[in-house]
Amino acid sequence: VKTDAFETDLRQALAREAAAVPAAACERVRHRDYRPRAHSRAAVASAGLVIAALAASGGAYLAGVTRDSAGGVPSATSPLTGATITLDGYRFALPAGFKAITATCTAPIRGGLAPSATVGSKFAAGASAHGGCVEAALFSGKLTLPGTASAVRVGNHQGYVMAQPAEHRIALYVSIPAAGGGHWLVITAKDLSRAEVVAIAARALG
Amino acid sequence: MRMQWLRAGSRQEFERFVLGRSDQLLRTAYLLAGDLAEAEDLVQETLLQVARRWHKVRGMDHPAAYARRILVNAAIDGAGQRGRRASELASAATFRLEDRPDYRAERALRAVDTQAVLLAALARLSARQRAVIVLRYWEDLPEVEVAAVLGCSVGTVKSTASRGLARLRAAVGAQASSGPAGAPDHRPVNISQRRSR
């Protein structure tokens, strides 16, 4: 391959690949809230107490966060200062502005898992006034992961993410060892980033 | 900080900056990371950092260059984590993309496609080589600006680009001489993104 032709091919390949980024993804990035958040002294002190408490209790959550941060996974998540929803003993702290709701708020992700049975309560959900929502459910049984999932660490657990960028929807599947067979925690969300969904799950499982 | 941000009216300036630059940042991030979700996270982290320092960044000659530098270095720093994730994905017993008929078909199609060969080879370069190639051939930056982004000398940029291009050429050459059977490796984490387009 001659240098000029090769470099032309390379430029064209990169341009075509870059042009294939979906418009919905650009839209999503454009409309996130990037304003610096105010940190009051009280909030900083509270955060310090929470970190100290987590460290004293074994620091499972902190361990997960540290590993992710060291590995370069962005920590660009909204603070989990919204409502806390509960599902079979797991407490899910939601991002600021989220409130608990009793109705289901997300449709299943296309190509996602087809679990055999739910475990315990059916689901727990929260939503924001801006259209964001998050729903958690537990499933049992052996599940086949879809080929479109990508692996992610969720604290000390293995998770898999599936996204539908065009619809701003994402699903996180986390394998949870349990007596009598494995369980799956499934969090489905709308208008939340992968980092935010992973943070919600890591905190609940920590 | 927040009061200063609002009082100076710089919020609107920052929002204009995001509107004008985020698409390019996202496309660059996608080429660097090879995964759309990773790219979005990289851009989000970059713009949050820019927002935190906007009172300084707004006075710079080239705020976009500052944002690009944050993005590229975040992508390089996070490359190890992405690599581990990709290999974890490829080795999971329940997740063998090689066994999927649609994947084999996609791979066969790619074998006759120089663009696909180039992109697959690009994904196998080191994070730094990939950054140099993307900045030179997608962002069209001169070597001196690539050096500024990466915080290294122009000589290092030249040698890194040379090694990266040699590997890309070798991949294309191998594909041309061996045909479909010699198709290069894939980018497993990117398959879903391709299907969803």
C-alpha cells in the first residue's frame, strides 16, 4: 500500500467510524447537567462520616469504588442523595431529584435476559421529574447472557450492561451468589449513565 | 463557586461551549475507546472537569484544546481497565462471540473491507499509539499539537505514529495477502454498538 493511499484510507476509515456515532448519543452528551455542584461544609462533613462508616464496616463498597477509579472508569455520577428504595433488604440510594414510585417505569431492554422467576418482592422503582427512572428487581435461575452485553465490575460482583442509546435506556445485570442457586439483580434505567447505574448497584450490594 | 459561576454569566458560555464541542469530543472519544458507552462516560467526565475550572478555561485561547487534552489523557489512563474488561468478556463461558453465527458472518464480511481491517488493527494498538493516530488522522492536528496534547516531545509523536502506522499497514497487508481466512481480530465490545446503529 502506498503511503498516500494508505493514509487516505486511514482518514476515511476514521471519518466513517466517527460519523457512525448515533445522533441520540450526541444529544445525550449535550444535555447533561455539567454545572459544578455546591458543596456545603455540612455536606462535606456528612460525606466524611459516611466514608468513615463504610470503611469501618469492611469497606466493600469503597473497595469497588477504588478499583474503578484506579482503572480509570469515570466517576461522573450524580450524587446518590435522592430517595432510597428498598427491595428484599437491598437499599438503593437514587440520584438527587429521584423519588420512590409504586408503578413500573421502564420497559424491558430488547434482547435482554428472559428470567424464569422473580425473587421476593416484584420490583422497586424511582423516578425524577425530568423523566429519568430506575427500577430494580431480583430474578433467580440460570440465565443466558445476550451477546450484546458488556462486562463491568460492580463492587465485588460481576455485572453485565446492555444499552439502548437511542432510547436513553440501560440495563445492568449483576450476578449475586445465593443459597440454592444464583440470583440476578437487574436494574433498568432511563436517562442515567452507565456509571450512575453501576454506582447505585454497587452501593446497594456493598 | 456556584455563585461565581452564575454571577459571571459564564454558565451560558459553558453551555455554548458544550453545544459546539461535545459532538466532536464524543466522536474522538469513540475512536479512542472503541465503545460508545465508554466514550459517553469519557466525555461526561471531561466536561465535568472543564465545568469545574470554567472560570479559568473561558479565558484560554483554545478551550477546546484544553478539553481535548483532558479527554485524550483520560482515555489513555482508562485503557488498561477497558482491556481487562474486553478480555473478561471474551473469556466468559456464557459469552463467546466466536460461536455466534451472526458474528461469524460479520467477521467474514469485514475480511474484505479495508476499513474494517484498519479499525480492528487500530483497536489493537497501544492506547498511546491509538491516540496519536486519531489525533493526526481524524483531528488533523499537526505533530506539535499532538505533542502538546500528550505532554511529550514532537520526536516521540513521530516515532509513536511511525510504529502505529507500521502496524496498521502490516494488518492491511496481511489481509490483502491472506484473504478472508486471514481476517484480523475483532473488537468484541464494539459489536453491540455496530448492531444498534
